[in-house]
Amino acid sequence: MSVVYVHVGLPKTGTTHVQGRLWRNRNHAMAAGLLYPGVNIEDHFHAATHLQPERYLDWARPEHAGAWPAMVEQMRQWPQRSLVSHELFANAGPERIRQLVADLSFADEVHAILTVRDLGRQVPSVWQENVKNQRCATLDEFLASVSAGPDAPGDEPFWEFQDYRRILADWSAVIGAERVHVVTVPAKGTAEPGDGLWERFLRVLDVDPARLPEAPVRDNSSLSASQTEFLRRLNTRLQPTDVEWNRYERLVKNVLIHEVMSHVDGGAPIGLASGQLDWVVDYSDELVSAIVEGGYPVSGTVEDLRVARGGTDSPPVTDEDVFDATLDAIAEWVKMSTIVDPPVRLKTRVGNVVRAVRRRSQALRR
């Protein structure tokens, strides 16, 4: 039987880890009856952007328009289970979901998978990701923009991707609630051996984790609270009017963050204090109720999505903490940077020869 699973995120729920591991294990997966289609791992991204070209105009470029049709054809030829995965599917909306499911009409069944993490970790994680992408808002400013819930007006797209009550309803309206799966990210420090996010995800696909042994090359590394505040302050000097996104992405995101700061112990992670947490606790309970009442199949437990009151005991970040994070980043960059000797110019070589002859002549006269 042909079954296609569409993993729609949510963003910041371990999607980079899952996708990277799936790609590295794609040959093993086929042997286990699962197709992870595409010529390149980026094809899943291009598929998601071309489903919503009006929303992702800068990314839905003509040269990548063939990625989704090619993946569809691969899945059409595969008689077992297939999986498409990208978090930009999370905000597709009913019309685009129907379009995607129509493209998959050859399949006997279409299922959706949502990976979901508790809001207590999700909110600061999304804020940090914003900072990694050239944003300057403080955590308090970010909280003020999202705490009113998904129906409040504003420019911050947090709920567009994180309101899983709406996303579950959108997908279930098209394919049925029984085919919309929730995979919960284990609560911090609670995962037992063999019951992490990876194992829970593969459980939905009916794939034995032992058959996909390759680990991912790199995850989307998290920064500490002090590192994130250093980067946020750096961003105030690196806005799009100062440096274009391509340069920022290459130097700051790919090198400074992923290759330098990720190798430095920056101290305590970001956490929400008790005063910041009350609305998160209340809204988390509403979202969990939507899963239970909707009858969606769950891999893991919805208790992982509840948030306890009390907040973090981590002290606030001081200017000294930020200064230390800055020095650590600079020092690590110097230590790891590869130095390439510049080519010696012809004029310099000639000058060196002339000076050597002069020194030899002077030595013979003495």
C-alpha cells in the first residue's frame, strides 16, 4: 500500500536533527520500506516554498520549480511509505493543504506528522532563532509580542508556525484526525533510552531505529543566554541597511554561530522567569486539551507539553556576562581560523633578491 507522510514541523522541535538523520540514512530507509525523496536535502525546502510562492517569493525561484514534481514522481513510483519533511509546511493553510494532498492523489493514504515541544522551551528557542537571523528584539519585547495569543494583531509570525491547535485542525479537515500524528519532544531530562524524539518519530513511520544507524552531521546548535545577548547586541550594528543578508548568513550564521560559538561553553541556557511564565502555562493547557479532545494519535505523551509554574533559577544576563561571551567568541575564532599565506608578489621577490645581494657584498668588503 502506498502511504505518504508529510512532516510539517513545527519549527524548533528538532526538525534539523530529524531531517539530517533521515537524509544520511536514506539508503538504509529504502531497505526498510521508507522513501525519503529528493536529489538534494534542500529539495524538501524548495517543495515547501513552491507550495506557497506568494508567501515565500524570495525563495520560490524558477530554477527550483521542478523539485516538487520530481519528488512526487519518485513517490509515485515507490509502492510503500514515503516521507516529505519541512517546517515551512506548518503554515500552509487549508487551501494549500488540499493542493498538496491533490498532488499526492496516487497514494492510498496521506498522513501528516507534527513534532511539538512545550511552550516553556519553545518560546525562548524561537526568540533565539530570530536573533540568529539578524533580529534585535529583546526577550521581553518578543514575549510582549506573542503573549496575547495567535489572534492578536502584530508582525511577529510566532503563532503562524506554533499554534498547533490550528495546524492540527487544518490538516484534519482535509485528511481526517486519525491520520494527523503528534510526536512530542521529550520533556527535559525525562527521555528514557530508546524513547527520544528520533525513536518516537520513526514509531509513526513503523521503522525500526536500528535499521537507520547513521547519526546526523550537525544539528542546529543552541546558544547560551549570554551568547544570545551578545549576538543580539551585535545585530544592532549589522542590520540589513548595514550588511546584506547573504553576507550576514555566510559570516555570522554559518561561521560565527555554527563553527565558532557552538564550540564554546557559554554558560546557562535561556529560560523564562516566573513572571514571564504564567501565560505560557495557561495557554499550554489549552493546546494540550485540543490534542486530547481532537483524538489525534500521539507518539510520546501530551504530559511532555505541559509547563510547570515557577520558571528558571538562572540569574539574569549581566553586561559582564555579555563581555565574556564576546571575548570567548573572538578567542575561539582566532584559534580555529585557517591562515593562508598571501602570494608573494614579483616585486617583493625581486626586492628580496636585491637586498640579499647587497648584504653579501657588504660582508665581502669587511
